[in-house]
Amino acid sequence: MTEHVKVEIAAGVMTLTLQRPEKKNALTGAMYNAMSQALKQAETDPAVRVVLFQGDGDSFTAGNDLADFASQARGESEVDSPAHRFIETISKVGKPLVAAVQGNAVGVGTTMLLHCDLVYLAENARLITPFVNLALVPEAASSWLLPLRIGHARAYAMFALGEPMDAQGALASGLANAVVPQADLRQRAHDVAIALTRRPAGSLGMTKKLMREQQRIAAQIAEEGVLFKERLATPEAREAFAAFAERRQPDFTKLSA
Ligand code: COA
């Protein structure tokens, strides 16, 4: 157990549970590092055949901790961030990844789902990618993978307007496998994880590899990463983070590109 991320291995399933519900499971550097470390362990540990992500409380995750973004924007902390390393790590995992999502899945909470192989949503799940509202750009290869999965128009509305995608919409557009009552969510995701542990691991690994354009994904992550870093240092981004901290709407109108 690392602070705010519980790691359990049982019956071939590594379960990663986000445990910072008082902050809607917003992800700190320590939490990203804990998840990256667990995923690296999962890749080499024969006791792990499947990884399952879930979050405690009413939200899957509110995405990157905005106080961390703000301190990166002020140049006070490392921008080659644990977040970027987590994104690189999850994008390369060969073992099956399953996610159980309730409530809000914001930013990386949604983009990481594009790297999961099976996604189960509670009826109240909402996928939100408000990168432009934060004066940032999409990450985790989502600028390529999301339009690929749901089409340009819907992806653009999610990125540029921050339009949430509800659970039924996500199911209909192919971002999820099923929508279930919240009370059944964890059991459903766990059952399917167990089913995967009984499949031949070699065949699963090759199937996943064949289904993902790994080089293209890595190139997109790298390109996004450069722009994301640049964006974090802009007055627009500083205004966005200050507005969140001050619980007000940002005003970008006096700032030019
Ligand atoms: N980073 C840091 N703290 C966060 C956070 C984040 N991404 N998201 C929520 N929190 C904190 C809030 O500041 C609040 O803390 P406080 O109780 O100490 O004031 C607490 O979590 C509860 O959040 P609150 O906004 O009151 O909950 P809500 O149910 O009204 O709204 C969200 C939930 C997720 C819609 C809203 O918190 C939100 O929009 N968060 C920002 C999401 C975001 O932009 N993430 C980055 C994506 S790249």
C-alpha cells in the first residue's frame, strides 16, 4: 500500500485502487509513481495476469492534481513529470488492463481508459477531457486515439468545449463495454478480470500487440508531451489554474495566443 493507491494481488489480478476520495482521487506525483511502479511490477510478475483499476468514493478520478499543475506552471516543480512517465508506462503494458469507473473521470481519468482493454462504467459515470478549458492540450495519445474511436466531431467537443460524455454515450460510442448499476460495478469488472486470468496469457499478449499501433501511440505521446510542457508555462494556463484555486471562471479574453 502506497499512500492513496492501494495495490493488491490476488487470484492473478493486480487491483490498483485510488484512495483519495476527499479530493475526488485527483492524482499527485506520488500516486502516478505508485501506479507506474505497480504496472512495471505487473509486467514481470508471473503472479499478475491482469490489472484492474478502480477508485474509492464518488469519482473515479478528477485527473491530475491541479495544485501540482499550478506549481509546474510557476516552474516550482519538475515538468518531466510523474504523470508523463505514467502515461508512457500504461501505454506500453502488454498484460490486459480493466477499468471500473464511477462518477467523474476527468483528464487522464478518461485518457487512461483509451489504454485499457475492457472498461466498465457505472450509470453515473462521466468522461471529461477539459484540456482546452485548462489552456492545455490533450495527452496520452488521446489527440489521436479519441477521434479514432469516437470520430472527430465528438472528440473535438470533448476536448475544446469540455463536453462530458455520459455513460450511455460512452457505451454507444465504443469507449466502454457495459454500463452497470454502481452497486454491481466492482464485481462485474472483477469477474471479467478473473475470466481473463483463465485465458492463455501468450495469446492475450499477442492479440493486444496486434490491436495497438505501439509506435504511432508512442510518437503521439511524445509530440503531445512537448506541447503540453510548453502550454503549462503560458499565462493562459496560469490563469486557468488560478481560477480553479479561487473557485471562479477563468478569463482568457485579455490574453492572446
Ligand atoms: N486537483 C486538485 N484538487 C481537486 C481536483 C483536482 N483535479 N479535483 C477536485 N479537487 C478537490 C477540490 O479542490 C475540493 O477540495 P476542497 O474540499 O479541499 O475544497 C475537493 O476535491 C472536492 O472537489 P469539488 O470541486 O468540491 O467537487 P465537485 O463534486 O463539486 O466537482 C469535479 C468534482 C471533478 C467536477 C471538480 O472538482 C473538477 O472539475 N475538478 C477539476 C478537474 C480537472 O480539471 N482536472 C484536470 C484535468 S487535466
